[in-house]
Amino acid sequence: MNAYVTGSTIKRLREERGLTQAELARRLDVSSKTVSKWETAKGFPDISLLEPLAAALGVSVMELLSGDTVVNRNKSANLLRAKFYLCPICGNVIHATGEALVNCCGVSLPALEAEEADEDHAITMEQVEDETFVTVRHPMTKTHFISFLAYVTSDKLQLVKLYPEGNAECRFRFQGGGMLYLCCNRHGLMKRRVVRQGRLPR
């Protein structure tokens, strides 16, 4: 664990919830003096208290430890506003339908920011029966490769994990318009809009 809950975080969250030190102390079965010590950096809550403390303050344990409160403004549940996270250590791909605090292999992961796909990451599509065969013109070596391809619409996600020395290709079942994502291990997340079934904008 690289960080522990700080007194300033406890105080801020307590005040945001409209709780006094005494009220928070009662919820945790500790004394108000104990809460005061936490908030003035004269002591730390025991690790066994982290979960009930987070619950009392209305946040997750990860939010409590990081000091960052996540507010999910994605009220419409539109997957086109969702986020991708990629672990640089194990290659784990994580998709969230809104802002999230994501950790993997002990690393706090930032949400990937997608850029428009360039010529070095050109995407081609070919209709094969009721699916679309997607290919990326890109090397797939051990040191430079596409780690995943994903197709996202407002209510569906299709994701295919790729591996070095494989092929940068997969099949998706397109339904209407959406966003096609590819992630290069060197150049990051890229996107191309699909305007209708199996077609990219010109």
C-alpha cells in the first residue's frame, strides 16, 4: 500500500456529510477524541476501521485512501461515454461505464484518452455474412503490438484481447453506428467512428 488515509481527507469527507466528530465517532464506536487525533494527524485509524469509516463517510475504501471522490455523471448509461483502463504490467483491460478508481498489480490506472487513428494504425473492414472482419495494418511483435480492439455503441460493448505475434484482426457484429477502438502498446488508445453497419466515415 503506497498511501494511507489522511486526516485532511477524513475531515473533508466528514464535513461534506454534515457529521460532527462526535457523530462519526458514535458510528465507529470510538471516542470523539480519537476522531480529532485522526484529523489533526496525531494518529491513524486502525486498518480494521477502514471499511466502516468509508461506509460512514459515504465513499469506497479506495476513495478514502486516495482522497479522490468519484462522481459518476454518466446518468444516461451511455456506453459511448465509458472509459478504458489498461494495466502496463499484466495487460489486463478494464472497461468502466463511468469514472472509476482502478488499480491493478498495485498500480493506480488512469483512464486512457483516445486519439483519432492515424495512417500507422489504419483500419480496414470487410463484411463476412452477418459480421464485419476488422483488420489493423500494424506490426504484432513482442515489443510493438495492438493489445485490444473494441466496438462500443450506446448500449453494447464488444472487446477482443489481442496478443504479440498474433494477428491484429477480429470479427464484430455491428449494429448501427458506434465507436471502434484499438490500443497500441506504444501509441496508446485510438478510435474511429463507424457511421453505419461496417463502414468508416471517409
